[in-house]
Amino acid sequence: MTELKFTVNVPSKLESEFVAALERVIKEFIDELEFSVARDILSKSKLTKKQADKFADEVKKGMAKTMSGEVQGDECKRTTDEVSKAYG
């Protein structure tokens, strides 16, 4: 797995606003990435309609968790607000 790291210098007065904006952007990026991967897989697959419908339902359930604010990959199942407070 490739790991990407970057540094952004944020004035301390804007830190909380920056964290909130960054969380929103990352969430939107992950949502779009998931849909993009799903579209790519489905466009190349030979799934039956029934299989494709089942896959779509699983994607929708995953998106519902994402939209509810549950942080993906967080073993503690914290919301984005809880993670922000933990690192704030």
C-alpha cells in the first residue's frame, strides 16, 4: 500500500476551521473514490443483474456508514467529530 504524507502550515487562529474543512474534503474524496472504483469494476465485469444489484446494495450500506460520520478504518468506531477532539 502506498502511503502519502504532506505538510500544510496553518496559522493557529485558523486551525479548527482548517481541520473541519479538511475532514469534509477527505470524506468527499473517499466517497467519490469508492464510487469511481465501483463504476470501474462494474464496467469491466460480467456480473449478472442480480449480482450487480447485491454489490450496489453493499456499496450503499458502506456509504450510509460513511455519511453517518463513522470514520473508516478506525478500530474504535469513532465519528469524525470524536477523532477531531482526540487530536485537537
